[in-house]
Amino acid sequence: MSSLEKRQNKHVFYTWTAQSAAKPIHISKADGACFFDEKGERWFDFESQVFNCNVGHGQSAIADAIAKQATQLACAHPAAVFETKARLGEKLAQITPGDLNRFFFCLSGSEAVENAYKMARLLTGRKKVIARRRSYHGASMGALSLTGDPRRWPLEPGLWGVLRAEDPYCYRCPFGADEKSCGLVCANHIEHIIEMEGADNIAAVFLEGVTGTNGGFIPPDGYWTRVREICDKYGILLVADEVFSGFGRTGSWFAVDHWNVVPDMITMAKGLTGGYAPMGAVAIRESLAERFDDETLWCGLTGYAHPISCAAADAAIDVYRDQGLIENSKARGAQLTQWLNHLKSRFNVIGDVRNLGLFGTIDFVKSRKDRTPLQPYPSSGDAASWTGRLRDGLRKRHVHIAQKWTHLFIAPPLCISESELDAGMALIEETLHELGEPN
Ligand SMILES: Cc1ncc(COP(=O)(O)O)c(C=O)c1O
């Protein structure tokens, strides 16, 4: 343990872990799709610093915009008018789908979800919401209550009235359907939940654009359209949580763009500033936003539309556009598909692979025949397990990557080059080869 790590550990917490179990990396600098540790050794950032640094490291235009804003106006009252805030609203309106033209700015994805939740209740006067079982929506109490995954368990009870819908987990369909028999049963059962709970009680349906670290589920074609139809039928708001899947991660600005669906709200964060400053936002359709022209919007926070965050997001959108990062995510995504299929053809421990743009998932199995997950849910495996040794092997090769339950997630910065993606994926292949198949 370095002396810096010792100093830090004495006074500062790590998140989501017993402090003694944290395995921090001392990062000294970062550039593009990589970062460097204290020994100057290079790591592939295949997790984009928690799916955050979509633009990649060392984007000087964003750093310069932050510095300029800090010098000019670093702190502003939430009701202040200033250039970067107005311009950011205009730019976001250009890239968000349909008439999602007004934005509520906050500081994180959790806050974006929290505020969308409040807006849905204010707009509909209804209290219950529907969210999926394998989902993550944030760590604040409202967002955590929507969250389906086990991070919610230790803090229950959360907010009342969250109803659970099953996931579009096609490889392990919760309804036992396959490609032929699918019939979008996972979308249709949302209508069943609504009928059983009373449409007049339900404010909104919250869905991740593409499920993040609960499994990288890419909904089948027709899913989003069907859910949109159901919400329209019952006057229920549809909220796409694109905190993870937004800003090019899946090869389009937002995941819903793949299916041409306009939700009533989009929650965003992470890639909004490329991780260069904390920021979240709720995008809301014009017709709904207009309601708050006369009614009070009971939402606010001291750091609302923080000038530094606005400057970072304003500059980040230019970087995505000027450097063609959304297009690169699509092109490198096609390369990633080839790599994933290649790995699946080589290793029986891989049951399924899936990706959309630069978000890829490897789903490990005990047996391909019956698709038994390699780990019992929700364990990610202890150090001695096959997945534990996989983690060690990847760390040894300096591949910084997320692994959860029986999944490995590949999500490098969108600026990654063809050769860098090849090099990182080759290290994953080498690790799998070294490990061999589990017993
Ligand atoms: C889909 C989704 N929503 C919300 C959040 C919460 O965002 P934050 O950690 O910025 O509060 C996350 C974070 O990973 C997320 O993936």
C-alpha cells in the first residue's frame, strides 16, 4: 500500500464496500481511453470511470471551458441567468428526441431520477410508479426505492408504491419465452400490472434505456414502442433513465433513439459532462413543462445549474460532435460485436454476448445447455472463485473493468481507437485462456 493510499484511507470513505475490502487504484494521470498508475504503468479504462468518462480523458477543450467559467463566474444563484446555462439548454434541445425541450439541472444521476419522480407525481397527482426488477436508478432514497437490485435491500423500507416489472432479459427470459415465442411478453405484462394496481394510481414507468450493470439487457425491437403505447393508453408518464445509456454509450445520443421513441422525460448525468464535473438533468416534453409555467415546480437545490457543470456539459457536447464520438461508438461497437462473438466461439464458459455501441456484456454460465449462471444471484464470486480469479487476472493485466454477478461489462471511452480496442480485448482473451474453463 502506497503512503498516499494510507493517508487517504485514514480519513476518506470508499463507496459501496466495507472499507477494508476496497481495492483502490492510485491514478496519477489519464489520457484518451487509458489512465496511468503511480508507477506510470498504463491501464485500459474499460469502465470509463464508472461509465462516466464517455468523451475520454484529457479533453483540453472541456478543461479550458471549466477554467474560463471558474474565472468568470464560478458560483451562481439557482435563478441566475448566464450564457453557459442558456446555451446548454439550447444544445440539449437539439440532441434530445422529439419535443423534450426543457431541462432541470442538478448534480447527479440520482438527483435527476429523484426530480423526475417528483415531477411525475406533481404532474399526474398519482403516487405509485413502476420500475424494473433488475435495475439501478441511484443511491438517494427515492432513486434507491426505484432501484430493483440488491443495493436497495439494506436500506429498506424505501418509498411506498414502487411496483416491479420483469426485465427484457432475453437470454434468460423471466417468462420462459424464446425468440420465436417472445410476443413482447415483458412489455405486455406492464399493462397487466397497471390493470391490477389501477391506472389512476400510477404516475410513471421508469426504465433504463438499456439496462446498465444489472445485465446489459438490450430490449427487443418493439419493446419501447409497446411500452409507449401502454403508457399513452393509461395517461401514465414514461421516463427513460439514460444516466448510463445516454451520450453515445450505445452508438446514438440516447438509447431510445434506436427505436425512435419519445419518452415524457429523460434522466441523464455521467456522459452529460463526460465526467469532467458533476451534473445531472431531467429533460421533459414541452407540453408537460408548460404545466409548470403556472404551477409551482417543487424541486430545487443549491447547486442547481452550477456554472462549472454547465460549462463542462456545454463543452462536452461540442467534443462529442466535433470528434464524431457517437459515430465512433457505433463503429467501434461493430468491432466489439466481432470480438464478443469470437470470444464466445472460443470459451464454453461464455453463454451469451451482447452489445449496442460501446456497451458490451459477457454472460458467464456453468452450462450452456441450461444457461445456469456461473454464480448464484447476486454473488460476484469470492477471490478463490473463477470470477474472482478473472477479476485478478484482468487487474494484473491492467484492464480496469466492471464485473458483477455473472456478467463482465465492456464500456471504454467513446474516443477509443481501433487498435486500442483490439489491444484491450486481446488482454481479456489472454486472461480467459489463462484461467481455462471453470470446474
Ligand atoms: C441508470 C442509472 N440511473 C441513475 C444512476 C445514478 O447516478 P449517480 O451515481 O450519478 O447518482 C446510475 C448510476 O450508475 C445509473 O446507472
